[in-house]
Amino acid sequence: MKVSLTGTAETLLATLCARAVDARSPHPLLGDTSAAEVVERLDYDFAKLRVTPATAVGIALRARLFDRWVRAFLADHPESTVLHLGCGLDSRVLRIAPGPGVRWFDVDQPEVAELRARVYPERAGHRVLGASVADEDWLALVPADRPVLVVAEGLAMYLGEEEGPALLRALVRRFPLGGQVVFDSYSRAVVRMSGPLPVLRETGARMRWGVDDPRELPDLVPGLRLVESVKAYETADPGDHRRLPLGLRLRLLLDTRVLARLPVTRRVGHISRFAF
């Protein structure tokens, strides 16, 4: 299946590849077998994105934390709406398998939505919306009669500095019954220095919005409240280290025990959960 994506849309292929690498490993951390199957079906040079085993570990751990937060929200809100923004080719709706009381919307650019329709089966209660998440018009297509969970993994950093807070404000206004927003962010320094990253060089995408401290966002978005924030280096469980090959185990230990404590690197990024 030929793939013709460019720019930010093309970056989804790197995260897809990372989840596939994890799924094929002897001891998967996420185990997204759908990702491995989709990679086999796509006609695309994944090698040029230079997804390393260490990158795959980081992406798998991040996705696993998102999945845990999604499951926790749905356990508390079996009648709710999920908005998966910038969904790419993530099979989260299949991994979570939400119950019949959940309406799930995957939202991404039209060309991505069209590709999703070709690689993933239809599912009851699930709909794909082809739109730019920064264009708030698509929100009118989503009923506002239930609590909502907004999931945005690997998206925020590609929004503009004004677009990110504006999108959050629009979400808070749209859903009067409240809910949660979960997303990851990079610091302003990382965003400024991200140009040399292989995936950005190869795709032409550009990071634009940096967040040094998630606690600053409620000042920009009235009604938003920070519930929990996890540093990018703190997503591993204690038992994860024992399941990895020695080289990756040492890399993960370096991240969690050294880089996370250095003043320069400990604020590299966060995965945060907000309520409103």
C-alpha cells in the first residue's frame, strides 16, 4: 500500500515504526501487534526515519502510560466520549476496546484519516474525522452531552504557540460536563534544538510549541487544572529494566537515574493529565 504523506503527517510513520519494533522484540513493553502488521502492509522506506531500539522503548513506554490513563478514565466514566487528537495510525481504540457506552473519535488531517480507513477495520461507536485539530470547526461534529477524555500523544509540540492554548480553551468551552485532557510536551529548549532530529529532517516537519512547566497552562486556559505530570524519563516500571537486553537496560537506567536528575535535562519533557 503506497504512502504519500509529508510534513507533520509523515512523522506518524516514525511512531508507528517504533511501536512495531517494540511489538517484534522478545519482551514487548506495549505489544501493539497491529502496528507491526500495518508496517508490513505499507510501501514506505521506514529505514530513513532511523528508529532505533532505544527510541522504540521510549515510544512504547509513553504509549503504555497513555493507555493506562485512558483505561482509568473509562473505568470511572463508562458513558463518555474520547477524542484522540492527532491519532495518526495509532491503534489505541483497538488496544483499549472501549465498552458500548463510549463514543470514540479519532481526529487527524484528511490524508491521514483516509489512510486509517484503508488499514484499520470499522468499529461500532468509533468514527474518524479528517480535519486539522487546530481548526475548531470539527468540534461541532462531536456531541457535548457526556464527559470527555481528550488524548493527544505526540501532537502538542507541532502546534503553534498560540494554537495549543487556543485549542485547549476551545475544548473546555465545548464540553460543559467536563472531563480530562492528557498530552505530552517538550520544553522550549528542546523545541528550539529539535531541527537536527532525523525524523524532522526527513519529513520537513517542525516543532513549534514548548512547555517548560505544565503548571503554567492553567494560567492560559481558565478552568483547566493539573492532576498529574510525569517526566519523560519516568515512564518505566521497576520490572521493565529486567525485560530489556543489556544495552537498552543501561540506556533506560541512564535516563531514569541520571538524566532525569540533571538540571539541564530533567525538564526535557512531560506527560500530563489535566481536568476541567
